[in-house]
Amino acid sequence: MTSVHSRLNFPPNSLILALDVGSSSVRAMIFDVDGVALDDVFVQQKYSLETTSDGGSTIPANSLWELLSFCINGALEQAGERASRIAAVATDTLVSNLLGVDAQGRPTTPIFTWADVRGGELAGPWRAKLESAGYSAAQYTQRTGCRIHTSYWPLRLVWLRQSDPALFERTAYWLTLGEWMLLRLFGERRVSASAASWTGLLNRHTLDWDATVLATLPIRRDQLGAISGEPLQGLFGGWADRWPALREAYWFPAVGDGAASNLGAGCTDPARIALSVGTSAALRIVVPGAPANVPDGLFAYRVDERRSLVGGALSNAGNLYAWLQRTLKLDSVDDLELQIGAIPPDAHGLTVLPFLAGERAPGWNPHAQAVILGMTQNTTPPEIVRAGLEAVAYRMAQIARRLAPLMASDAAFVASGAAILHSPAWMQIIADVLGRPVYATTETETTIRGALALATGREALPHLGPRYDPNPTASAIYDEAIARQRELYTKLFENDE
């Protein structure tokens, strides 16, 4: 696989349209080839995932397409005559998403997200089928970098085939969101190695669909797209008339938002660990090539053909904070921040398992549920919120300990994401729990900048803001609290980490 970066030389006055399709909003920005944003171009459309009581988490495909089109229209309009200089389009999307379409490219399913936990009961039967095909669960992880979990495609496909056979049969192709975008615009199915590696179907060593995994699933190889980072050019059908400024622009296959976030924060080697806290959260490190072994409880995805992204993700972070604020009816964020910061570490007597949307790293238990243990008549709402934020940090500590062998000895944690950057109290909690300094990035658009970097080959330097140093006394208190949380987890879910 040859990088396209060596062949595309953008003229100095070229512009790049960058699109970020996250789990709560769609955004569009325009940059020059040096990564400087046009300060008068920014379009954002917020939306919410559709959730169901049985664990569903989906996005209506056509509704999301309308939001994306709105953002592209808005960015072109704001750019005015400058839009004619757009030479390329770079995109990142939420990953571990799945969409079915018919032979004409029309959606047969909604977009299933990483947070959809339906089908978890099928893990055992599918694991047995995988073993009969020659892969143990451990071998599956070493080949794909993924886990047997509902956030990946295998269990989703098996569940869909079982729950709605007629719909399954009507589906001609199975796609990622970014791949569907290219299919609509160019009539071709193309998926980057970055996005493909989040499916659970890609062999991370060969960068091809894994034949053994496919043999255990009710799909054919020709229902999956071509794996390539090569851009497409020449808009299909009426899209050239709708967006004439983009008619001959190079459209790069979408990359995973996790990989983009690392690159946009300047976390491109083992000396900088990206600590991202948005709706979900993750700790991730970029390493050369494909590491021989995936650390216990973690994932190993591909950034591109040269690098891998190793780490762990939490399904509950900013969404937990928002749920606590909403449920406890805490309207003043500024007052709440002060109240949280005034509570001493683990002084509330609570033990929290923060699994509102199940668990990913490190236990990967889709049946794990949220628990708040230890409440009394004197427990206050700010104490519950503080305990929730500490609980998320404890899960991060589990990931960090597993990542430690891959880190540089002087590695720095670089935090990004609105959920944490707007909460100095949470930043300090995380520094104390990790026992390592944590820097706040001053770059507010790390993910979209990472998509830009992967398209242009010009990667960002870290922009470090305030540094939060750990308090040794607090770190010792938190070590005991982490052990208490792990004990509760093991007792309730019989899944010793």
C-alpha cells in the first residue's frame, strides 16, 4: 500500500475542507495547506444518538446525511470565492459504526454506533464458532486488534441476521459511515485502513479483510469495500452540480476519529499519550508498525500503513457527567465546578461503576451496568457527581497501567475534549489518579485537525496549556479507591480484570 501523500502536491494557495462527524455533532472547517484555519469559516450541527431501553444506540442515516450536507453547504457559502481553491476534502467519523445498504446504496438499516450493546448474549456462541474455525478469542484479538464485543461488527452482524432475517437479506453491502459518503458521491465503496480496523474484521498485520473471521459470519467478502487510503476525484451524478467548487477536489476516505484526535493533539509517538474526554473517553498511544502483541484489555487499530494506535476506550465519560447534571437537576455548571473541586479525594464514601452504556476497556463486558454504592441521607448531589468523575478516572488508570510498557519513560499525558477542558477539577482528579502530570491542550479542534494531517501528511505539533501535577497524598488515597472499585466490579460481574 503506497501513501498518496508522496504523489499529491497541493499548490501553495490550496485550501482543504475538513469534516468531523462525531457522536454528537457534525462540523466543517476550511484550512490552508499549512494547517491554518480560515477564521470566518465554521459550521456545526448538533444531534443526539437515538437510544432504546434494550441498549440500542443508532443514528438515522438520511438525517445524518442532511446534517453533513448542511455543514458542507455552509462552509462553502462562508468561504465565498475562496471555495474555488479547495483542493481536497478530509473527513473523520465516529468509528465502530455499521450501516447496511441495498444495491442502489439506499440504507436498509440505521447507523449502529459503538454504544449499541444489543447482541451481547451472542458472544459465547460466536466465540465457539470462531474457535471451531481456528481462532481462540486471544488469537482473534491478536489478528484484528479488537475484542469480542458488541461495539464491533461480528456480534452486530450475527444479531442483525437473527433479529431481522428479511432486512438482512435485502442488504447488499455493509459499510462504515465514511464509506457510504464516498458511495453516494462517487459510486465507489472505499474504506481506509484506519476505519476498517475498527470493524473487527480487518487483519491488522496484512491490512486485508481476515478470511477466517469472515468465514464465521453471514456475509461475503464482496459485500465489504476496498481497503485503500487513495482519494477519489470527480463527483458522481448531481453532486458535481450541487458543489461545483468540489467537483475536482480529492476526497480522502474517512479516518477514525480516535486516530485523528491523537494526531491533531500532536500525540504521534510514545512520548505523548492522548487522553481524550468527550461523550466517551480514551487513552491512546501511536506506535510504529503493528505491535506483535495487543496488551491485555486494550485494542490495537491502524492509523495508516505505517503506524498503529494502541489504547483503550470508555463508553462512559462526558455522557455520564451530562447525565448526572441532568438527573440531579444541577443547572449551574460554574457552581458545580467549584463544589466538586472543594470535595477532598474519595471523601464521599461512594463507590461508582460508571457503566451507563456498558463497558469497553479493559473488561469489555456489554452487560456491565452503572452502580452507585454507599449513599446515605447525608450524600449530596455534588458528591455523587465527584464520585462519578473519579470513577471514570479509575477506569482510565486501568488502561494507563496496561499501556505503560509502550510509553516513553518521560511520557506526558495530553488532554483534549470539551468535557474535560472545561473542568479543571476533573483535570486535577485525573492527574492525581494517574500519578502523572497531565497537560491541557490549547487546540480546541484536535480531531478535525488530525483528519487534515492524515490527508496532507503535515502533522500537528502539540500545543500545551496548563499543566496539572499530581498530589502524592491524593494519589495514595485514589489507589485504595481503585482497588475498591475493582473489588465491586468483580463481585457484581464475575469478570476479574
